[in-house]
Amino acid sequence: MTDDRSRRRRLRFATEVLVLQLVVVVAVVVLTSAVFVRIEVTRLERAAEGTALAIAQSVAAQDDLRTEVTRLSVDGTDLDRADLADGPVQQAALDAQRRTGALFVVVTDDRGIRLAHPDADRIGRMVSTSPDAALGGRESVSWARGTLGESARAKVPVYGTGADGTGVGRASRPDVVGEVSVGFARDRVYDTLVEDSVPVVGAGLVAVLLAVIASVLIRRRLVRLTLGVQPEELVTLVQNQRAVLGGVGEGVIATSPSGTVTVCNAEAARLLALTRPVGRAVTDLDLPDALAAMLDRAAPTPASATVVAGPQVLLVDVRSVFRDGLDLGRVAVLRDRTDVEALSRRLDAVGSLTQALRAQRHEFANRLHAIAGLLDVGETTRARAYLADVQERGPLRYPVQHADRLTEPFLQAFLGAKGVEAAERGVLLRIGPETLVQGTITEPGDVTTVLGNLVDNAVTAALSGARSSPDQPQPWVEVEVLDEGTTLHLSVMDSGPGVPGDRDLFARRSPGPRAAGDDDRGSGDPGQVHGLGIGLPLSREIARRNGGDVWLADRGGPGDGGADDTTHGAVFCARLGGAVG
């Protein structure tokens, strides 16, 4: 039942196109033909009336006929039918009828009595139609039905002659002594109508044939362009597309096989900062290099990558679309992971603080026990000295060298937590001598993301150049923090092997397969420590939003890395505007 309905729907679609085309053409042909026939009929009728009038005028102007009709129209003249049937008036009328092919030529006297008629038996009788107009001196044309049937007829007056038998001009207004009536049969009038209509009918048939051919070609093109989708399904597809593209929280951008953007919903335009991208080539849009490469026809699909577009971090999935073996282009789905990435890094910082508090909980408990023991044994003076030392140094002791150089509470806690995490991995975190923060951190989110990413990368870099024997120094990371008004300056240096000179650490990562086990922190390859993931591009974008920046100050190599070190790794600097209040 479903197949039958689908077949009827498809046939209805094809039939509607054909029938609609044919109906329009046939309607135009019929209307045109009707107008032509009407105009032609009117023309033939006017021509027949004019011909009848001309013949009637010619017959009525004959001098012999006028003289005879004048003689016969004298009041009281007795009309002899036999004489009239063989008389000159009848002969003149019959001659005119034979020459012109008229249906009839009738001549009457001034009373409307027939003096000549094609049927001799009707001579001497009153005419069947009113002669008043002609006997009143007026010429008339009309279509009327008489004894010989319907005809186009003309009636003209016959003017009398003078007493001497000479003609008198119309200017003297002689008396009307009779009338001449000439008629043409309807069949004779329309005998050329069929012949004249043949070209029109032929043109109409050719137009219908062309309409059939055009309908078939249009149907095939519609099927090819719509991929066989029925009109009802097209409406549903458009509704669903608008509902889906407008309702989802993900960006969708589709391109044709030629590289032209065919679909771009509002979310994709927002994430990529595009203005009216539909109809434009991908190469003409300011897209991230990674996304543009994925949309290129030469790139393999499916493909997935994390792309930094302005301040957003996007997870991009690209798929090719095919239907019945036909390449329809590519579709890219964009998911905004900016908030997720920022939240993840903040949660990492919270987790680090939690681990640091948990690690130091025993130390705090031991100090309380020590104070309680001193008080129990009466060593009040030593207990007070111990409390003074705790008050000066704090209740917790983070594994951060020179931690006393940093007094800002948020930075002290955050770097203390990072120090615990670094110590667990065998790396020493220390505060540099140029550290001085007198204000208070007002943008902890940005500071956590930028400083946390730089410290994590530095710890990984320090481990990549870690000592292979006890005689080598412990790997380290040095952080310096300095505030200048509302701007916070950061510097992170590590003891790693440095950054190769041919690597662009802040370039947006190109799409490609990722090996198992790889993450944003890189593998054991020193060249892959910095700039492998999205941390550095994201940190730079965050810093630049408020007029700051993140840059590589030193790629590393031989130098003064500290009192006991002769080398140091990479040095990264950051400037965060509005981060200090």
C-alpha cells in the first residue's frame, strides 16, 4: 500500500508538470484561435455586407431598370406576373445574381411588391422583410432571414426618372420608386473560414507538440536538480532544515563540490565571525587555515580537529555528502569548546589546590600536636615562639622555593598548588627574584588559564630534559610575577632543552590523525612539548582580548639558568591587561 501511494505521488508530480504545461499551452492556443475566428467572422460578415451593398447600388443605378421601375410604380398600374417574369427588371436582376454569385437580387416597386425575384412564383407578392428603410431613401445592411434563408443583405432605394425619360440626379431628391435588395447566403460568406483557419490550427498543434517536449525536458531537469525528491518532501525538507539549523546549538556550514558555501546557520556565522557567507567561495572567507584545509576537496574525509578561531576553541567534524553516487559537497559541524576548555583548566587549578590542601593536612595536624605537647609539658615560651614562626611563615608550607617573595593570596595559593603537583612529578617550582605583586588579582579565570598553561608546559619541558643520573641537577621551573598598575606581567622559564628554531608554537594546529596516547601536553619528543595542543593559541587569544599578549621571549640554550645551572630552556612571557586591581 505504501509503495502504491509513493508511486502515485511520483506519477502525480510528473503528471502535474506535464498537464500544467499542456493546459497552459492549450488554453493559450484555444484563446488565440477563438479570437482569430471571431475577428475573421466579423471581417467576412462586413465584407459580405459591403459586397451586397455595392451590388445593390450598382443594380439600382441602371437607367433601364430605373425607367422600368418608375413606369411600374405609377399608382394604379396593374402588374402582370407573367410579363414581370419575362420583363427587363427580372432579366437585369438575374444577370446581376449570376455575375456576382449572390443568393438573390430582388427588385420591388414603391409599395414593396416584388418586380424581380430568383423564384418567379414569388413575383408580384409583398417582400418578406420590411422595405420601409429603402423606400424612405435610406440604404441599409443587415443579417436577416427571408424566404431563401438567413443571409447578409443590403437594401438601397431606386430613384425615379424624369417625365422625358432622362435620369435625374440625387441632388434634386427625386422620388423613390422602389428598392433593390441583394443577399449572400451564410454558407457562401463563411466558405473561406475553414481554409483561413488551417494555419492557425497548424500553429496551435505545433505549439502543443513543443509544450509536450518542453514538459518532458523540464520534468527531467527537475528530477535531476531535486534528486528525485517530491515537492511535498521538499517543503518538509526546508522546514526541517530551518528548524534543525536554527534550533541546534552547534554551527553548521556546508559547501558545494565547487567550494561555494551553500548553508551556514547563525551559530556558525557567530563562531567564525562571518557576514553573509552563503553563495561565497570558501577561499574568499576569513576562515582558520585548518578549517579551510578540511573543506578543501583534496583533503581526506571524514576529518576531526580542534581549531582556534578568534577567542573560541572549536571542535570541527567534516563529512562528505553523497546521494546516488553524486558528490553534493561537504558539511562541517562546529562545536564551541571555549567554555569547556576554560572550565577544565579552572577545575584543574581547583583540583591542584585540593591536592595541595590534602597533602598538607597532616603537616598542619602535626603542628597542632606539637603546640599542644609543648603546652602540656609547660614549655609556654617555646610554644609561643613556635606559634610566632607559624604565623610568620603560614600554617602550610608549599614545596615552592622562595615562596615568601609572593604575597598575593590567589597567586600564592595557585602557585603553591602547582608546586605540589610539580613536586609529585619530580620538578622544583621556584619564584624568581623579580617577583613583586602589590595589588590583588581581579581576573582569576584569565590568570589561571594563561599562567597554568605556561607552568604545565614548562614542567613537561623540564621533565623532557630531566637528569639521567644523580649527579645532574634537579629539573626546575622558575616563575616571576610583576604587576604594573592593572597589568600583570608573567615570566616562566624551565630547565628543558628549549624550543627548536623552526617551530611556530602559536600556529593554529592543522588537522590530521593523532597517535594513540598523545595529548595537549605532547609526547616525549622535546620538539613537541610546547605548542602541540591548543593551550598556547588559546592563552594568546585570552590575553589579547584585554590588550595583552603571550610570546616566546627565548627559545632556550646555553645561558645562566641559576646558581648551579649552565643552561635553561624556553622562556615564555605574558602580559594580562586589567588582571590586577
